[in-house]
Amino acid sequence: MRSNRAKTRAVSMAATLPMIAGALALGIPAAHAADSPARDVLKGTKPLWATAKADKGATSNGAQVKARVYLAGKDASGLAAYAKAVSDPSSPQYGKYLSAKQAQSRFGATKAQVAAVKSWLTASGLKVTEVTQHYVAVSGDVAAAEKAFGTQLHNFAKGSKTYRAPAQTASVPAALKGTVLTVTGLDSAPHKANHDDTLPPPDAVFKNAGPFSTYYGSNIASTLPSAYGQKQPYAVKGYTGKQLRAAYGAGKYTGKGVRVAITDAYASPTIAYDAGKYAANNGDKAWKTSQLHQVLPNAYTKTDECGAAGWYGEETLDVEAVHAVAPDADVTYVGAASCYDDDLLDSLSKVVDNHLADIVSNSWGDVEANQTPDLAAAYDQVFQLGAVQGIGFYFSSGDDGDQVANTGVKQVDTPANSAWVTAVGGTSLAVGKNDKYMWETGWGTEKATLSADGTSWTNFPGTFNSGAGGGTSSTVAEPYYQKGVVPDALAKANNASGNRVVPDIAAIADPNTGFLVGQTQTFPDGSQQYSEYRIGGTSLAAPTIAGVQALAQEARGGAAIGFANPSIYAKFGEKGVYHDVTDNPTGHGLAVVRVDYANSVDDSKGLLYSVRSLGKDSSLSATKGYDDVTGVGSPADGYVTSFTKSADKQH
């Protein structure tokens, strides 16, 4: 999924709600290490690609720099400690959350700290352009930035391009030790995210061709070649809310009284109409007045670079999937001004600063190699400020498997790699007759096309096409909650002391066993029409799990679950809580037959036939127990009710 990777990672919105107050990253180096008495070093501010070999010389003194100085707050280590304590079911402080105002008062930067940072920056010759409770934004020339941050700025080759970056690690005056968390913007390489969906941009129509199955296996492709020794079923038309709720043990719960937020970049102009029509067409509960809200920036930027229209489909999928699983949950969509990190960070901060929701679904990310420690620290601060308020963040694990086919390097996605978020992996889901859960495999697809004479599948099972992201982080230390559950072979793959492994939990993602969505799209004649199509990706898995978490929160009387990973891992091994997903649940090869329009809209240019094998995720594999495709597994019938207060007390 990411066949059409519209790169995206958000930046800060105009001037709406400010970013979150400070906290140190778990598994990311602390921001400070005094190498000299006069300056306090901000670790991670010199990118790994800014090497002596790549150095192309000094940046012109007159070149312009825009940067953000993130504030550490008055007690960064205390924030991390409290975030851990309130999220851990075995802690006496479990569930003792703070309000947004209390969190800011206890952990945010003081007025004196902000004044000191502004004074230092302006004395260096930089202009302060924005001040929030999370950062001070500045602009100015290279000479002023070099003076402020105690480093020369040089031009460095990165791949085929050249970018500006600090030649030495940035630092701040010793008097500001503990006040500044990090600085971003000194390097000019793009820091942006991609949305995880399988579609071309929805400004051009996409429709699935039939024939379809209505449930898994209901329509066998009997006239097409066999695969794995038997005739395979046509792909489902797209599962609906009723089928997903049955698969993941929704029971009587609907998410009533629970608030879910969704962050992406930009905003679909037809979201309210599309979501309403989709629910009516597919048996979901009708949206109530004021059940869907949008919080949007004053202006959008980088719309061409980020492929703004491509984000409309992402938002549509996220909103419709949450409502399908948790039809009574209140949904707030928070759109970022662009796909750049600063803007996406701002949208996350709006959720936290105003406590817009307890559960936040995020179907976007980038590869870990593109994440710099300065940005990682800023993200983790937001996630920790959320955790102390009982807000949990859910991030899709990615759609390119181990990333080798896409980047040439085995790596995980970010921010899913953060130790402070729940990384959601992906499965291929079989829901049978009468909405009965049959099985799941890890999502990983190999694709073979029909031979010209129609008698065989060419080079069966074909090449790797897409699959759930996962694996072992190279930068984030193993969090305490994974110890004893994640096998050492995974945790210690990159480091003898152990690193974070992704994902934590999983749900439906395979677009070949995907979810039906409805969206207004542009047809070849130029008309705008609502139409429905099947979609997948871990950008389906994340809102599905967010919806399931809304059901779980309702089951515990509305009390927030908060950062869920300690609870998710504490329940590992309990009977009936998780489906233990493996790549070969039936003992024989699994596949579906898919038929696509050659022109994506009708049969005028012909049909394309392919067989898609399931459970073939690059070098990753879904195995018994915890694995790096599906984490602890997917929610089973006992998952939602395992979060009731009485169940909590048993841990």
C-alpha cells in the first residue's frame, strides 16, 4: 500500500493551537550533554548524512534559515516518568491522568524560560516569528543562525541532491541547559510523511472490477487457473462495518461517549457528504448531527509537493473506518497545513493541548532513516504530554514490508517506531458466511498475472507487491513493556542491548481482503460523482484499531485507556484476547483472484487478471506468538471486554 506514495509529513499550522510542552524521548538521546562549559550540546541536531565526505563547503552567509527551538519544559524527565506511571496497569498511578491545563502547568515551559530563549535568539540576530507553549520559531540569515547555535552551516550531498546542515552538533548557551529540548530546521532536507493507501489520488476515479466475493470464499474463480493446487476465490468486494465488528469482537459496544481524533494533511471538501452516504449505503448507523468535527489550519502550503488531493482518500478511509467499527464514537478530524513534519506535529499538538480526543489514529509516516533525532524528540514530547492526559496515539506500521524493495535498506517506519505510540501492523482477513471470523495471515502480497493464453499464472507466485511494515528499530531502545514478550532474536537484531520492535498489534490491511469505502471522485468526463471501491493498507489497520479501542474504552465505563502498549503487552497470553496470526493458518497456500480495470474506471481498455498470494511479507513473517508483522496479534472476541475495570485489577 503506498503504491502511490504521496509523501507526507505535516508541518505546523498557521497560528491555531500551539504545540505540546516538553519531554524527553524514550530511547532517544537526551538533548543535553555539556561538552564545554560555555555551551550545552543539543544531541542529534547534526544529521547522519552530514559527513566530511559529503561536505560541499560553507553555506552563503546571506542564505535564509527558518527554525523552531522546541522547549524542554520545566521537568522533562518528570514528564517521561509520569507518562510511564499513568500508562502502566501495574503502577499505583495507573489511570491518574492530568487535564491539559494541569499537564501544561506541571511540565510546560515557564514564562521566564520562554523569555530567556527569545532574548538569546534575538541577541544573535534572529527574528522571532511565532511563540507557542511548545516552541519559539525564528527566521534569519545563516550568519545569525551560526552565532545562535554555535555551529557552521555547510552544504552537504545527500543522494543526488545538496542540502544545508550543521557542520557540528548545534548547541545553546550553558545558561539555557534544560530549557531547550532541540532545534529543527537547521538542515534543509525535506522532513515529510507519506500516507499509506493503495490508491491513485482520488481526484482521478478508481473503481474495482468484478467478479467479487461477498464474503471470503463465496465466489470461486472456477474458470481461471488453479493456485496452490486448487481454485481460488475472487477477492471480496470490500468488507463493511458489520463484518469488521464481528471479526474483532465488538459485541454490543458502539463507542458511545468516546472521542476519537484522526490526523492527516489537508482536508477533503466532500467528507461529510461521503461519510453520510457511505454509512447509509452499507448498513452503518447514520451519523448524528455534530458527531463529525473538523479542526483545520488557516491556510494550506506545499499542496503540489505533497499531492494534497491524494490525502482526501486517506481522510475518507480513516473517518469511514472508525465510524464503521465504532458507530457512536465522536470523531474529530484534525488536518495539517502540509505533509511536512512541523505541520503534522502541530496537528498532533492541537489534539493534546485541547484534549480533543482520548484516541488518535494516524495513517502516515516515513522510513526511519529519514527521521532525525531532533524531530524524534519533538514527536515524543507530544506523545508523552498526551499520555499524561490519557491520550493514546495509533500509527500505521507502513505498507512496504521490511522496506528493502522500496529503499534498499531493511528498516521500520516512523513515528510508528516511537516507544510512546502503538504501532499497528496489518493482516489479510477472511470473514466467512454469517460474518464468521475464519482466519488471518500476516499481510504480505506476491502478485502473478494471467498468462497471455489464460492457462496459467506467469512466474507464480510472482514478485513481492506490498505488505505490512515491521521489524527492529535502529535508533529506539527496547521499551520495558516489550521485554519478556518480544523474542530476543527480534529485539537484539540490531543491538545486543535490545531495540524497539514494530508493530504492537494488528488488524485488517491487505487491499485484496480490504474495506469498502465511498468517496466523491472525478470521472473521465470531468463530473464529480460518489463511488465506492475496496482499499487496504496499514492506513486501514490504524483506524480499525482506533475504533476497537473506542469500544474497549466504552466497555470500561468511558475511563480513558491512554497510552495502551503496557496494557496490550500485559494481556499477551491471556485466553481469548488475541487472534495469534500466522502466515499459514490453514496448512496450505492461500490466495485470492483479483480483476482490475486497465484504466481504473471501466472495461473499455480491458481487464487485468492476477492472483495475489497471502502471507508473503518480504523478509518479515507472522509466526506463533509475537512477530514483526502483527505484533501480539489482532483483537479476538475477548479483547474489548478485557479492558473493563475488573479485568484491569487482575493484572
